[in-house]
Amino acid sequence: MKFYILKNSYAYLIFNVQFRSFIYLSGMAISFMQRKTRPFLFYIPFTVYFSIYIIALFLLWLLVNKQAHLPESSFTAIITLLLKVTFATAAFFLLFSFITTLIPFVYIWLVKKRGKLVCNFGLTENNQSANGIPQMALSIAPVVKPLFGFLKFRLRYNHENFSPKFQPISQSGFSIFQKKYSAVFSWQLPEIREYAVQEGWIYFEDLFQFFSFALSLPLQEQFNYPPGQKNIPPVSIPANKTDEDNHRVDELKKVEGEYLNFKHFEGQDDIRRIAWPVYARSRELVVRIPETLDTYASQVYVYTSCYSGFPGENNSPVGKHFLNWYKTIIWNLIKDIQEKGFRLTMITDQHPHPDDPQELTELQSLIITQEWQLALSLTDFVHVQNASAIIISSLCPVEQVQDLMYRRKETTLFILVKLSTVIRRNHLLHLLSWLFIQQEKNEIEKARTAWTLSLNRLAILDNEKKLQTLFQQNSKTLIL
């Protein structure tokens, strides 16, 4: 009997594993087929409105046919005539939409076949629209716009992702036979990172949007999706003296003394400058070297860490949302520091060895390319001897931050970026609305749902609370 139960349990286990593997592989196959077949669906020339219109025309034709078999009368003749006029008008609109859309499509198809189609795509000069979403510029020539119709576009980026169909705002004015079409549009992407556009489609749609003829465009473009603007409090950060006296600042800045602000006590030193906390730890008498004012105190080293002690959240929707917020805060901090005239060197755990101070565009590129990582911990990455500021997130383990604070210079500024402030509304009313009301399907709601269901949420909040307490107990700290 025991052997029979064991045998059946083993058979059930094998069946369960095989069944789960079949479901998983089936899902992967379906997802793969959807990705491969989706571009072919873009070339379907008929829209949903066309289907509804055809059904309405068919019902109208049945009504006309039915009226033709009724007994002759003046009322029947008038109704039949009105129905025929309506049917003819509807058919005319359908034919008008088809012709006015087909002609521009055939024209641009011939131009592309001859290799004379020119298409450019990229960020606009200011990169930002009024609502903080980057603006894209698109130009194509030559092109003929459908009479009273629309030109719409779609892009394929990062190989397997497709943008929604959008209608740009034309910057070249209204002209039926315009030779160059220039337009801008706002494209809100899910992540702050590098993007590469591999292909595009232009859609020719009629006035009633019955037809939508698509043509692929030769687009190859790379661009960075920049962080947005965020108001942050002013940052007071210490500076080091530059190696070469060739970069002055407008006002005198404090410069630290030699040997990390300390030196061994000598007979001629003032006993009031003895660092008693250092003596309590190491039993060595050292004195602080006073800071001096120097016009060449302009070198600033900023360490930004993307180390995560919670690997389960790194690639989840909430982890990506956290990373967007973290990059946005870092970008605004870096801008605020550089606007003070410093020679800023940003050291990241993905680019830990910069050569020279970077320009603002290079700093932005460094921030955009950051990802959560597990390889380089905070204590192994930061060199406290030359760090002017250290920026960390709520995912950084409190033990590592505490160790750095113990070894830091007194002038080093620690900045904590709280990630829990990004996704709020975890109170009871939001929980009830999440349970009983269908939320809008956008990236914020997806991240909020993932955060609500996350197994690491309580651990992250507890770590963030401990970090906040540690920062409040120490000087030269900032919590954002």
C-alpha cells in the first residue's frame, strides 16, 4: 500500500512538472508568435470604422431590396428613392475615402522604391515640452497628404517594442501638395534610459478613417530619454582644491587640511583642536587642521550608488519606477551642484573610474545608463578620502551606510533619496478602490499594484525608516 501511494505521488509530481512546463512553453510560444506577427497586422488597410460602415451599408441594401418587393404606391416609391439616394451617398463617401487615401500612398511607395525618400527622426532642440515629456521631431520628404485626411506614425524601438499610433502636430503649415512634412510629438516612454529606433511606419488615413494604408520607413536612430525637472532644496556641498590652479570660482571656498583634516598631535599644537572622538576610538592624539579659504576650491567628487539589497525588485515594474525617480533626483542634484561653478566629477558604480570632470551632457548620459546592480556594494565602491557627496537610495542596506558614515570625513555630505515617496496611496481608501474599482492601465498604476503586492515592501520600508533615523542622527546629511 505504501509503495502504491509513493508510486502515485511520484507519478503526480512528474505530471505536475510536465503540465507546468507545457503551460510555460505554450505561453512563450504564443508571446513569440504575437511579437513576430504584430508588424504584419499594421498593413491591414481597413479599420474598425470601415467594418461598422460596411455592415450599415449591407443593412441599408437589404432594406432597399425589401422595399422593392412591396406593392407599388406613392409612399413606397418615395421611401425607396430616399433609401437609394442614401445608399448612393454612402457608397460615394466610401469611394472618395478610398481614392484620396490610395493616391498619396502609391505616390510615396513609388518614391521609396526609387530610393528618393528622406526621413529624419530625433529629439527636438529643447528636448522638453511644457508638461515635462520630451518632444520628438519627425520630417519626411517628399510626401502628399490625403485630401482632408491624416498622416499618422508608429515606431519600433529596442527591437521588440512598438509605440502607439500617434498623429504629430505639423510644423510646416497646411498644404495639400506639400513636399516636406515636418512635425513634432510628445512621446512618453516607460523608462529613463537609452533607446534605439529600428523601424517606422507612416499611415495614410482618410477623413472618415475608413482606410489606413501603412508603409515602412527606413529609420535608424538612437536617443536618450532624459530625466524630468524636479524642485529640490539648495545643496551646500564642500569642494576640494583642484590639482592644477587653472579653474577659479567667483567666491572663496573652504579647503580641507592635509591628511583628511587631521594630523598627529605635536607640542606646539593647540590642545583645543584635539579630536577627542578619534582619541576615544583609536587612543591616538590627533588635531584638526583648520580649513582655509581658496579661490581654487572647485573640485567636487559625487558618488552615486545603484546598489540594491533587494534583488527581487530590480526588474519589476516598481523597481523600474523607483529607478526613474532616482535618476530624476540625481539629475537635478547634479545640475544644482554644477550651476554653482564647480568642476564636477560624478563617479558611478557602473563607471567607477572617470578620467576628468564631465560636461553636463556627459553627466546626463551617465545617469541615464544607470541600472540597479548587485555586483559592487556601497562600501567597496565609495572612496571616502575624496568624496564630497554620496548619493544613495532606500534600497541600500543600512549597515553599509552606517559603516561609511563611521569612516567618512566630517565635510562629506550624505544624500538619501527616499523611494517610498514615489508610490503613495497605500491607505485604506486606496486599498478598497484597488480591490473594487478597475484602475487605469498605465505605468504608474502597474507599479502601484506591484508595490502593493510586493513581498519586499515591508523590508524596504523598514530599511528606509532605519536609514532616515541614521541620517537624522548625523550631521551633513540630506533626505529627499
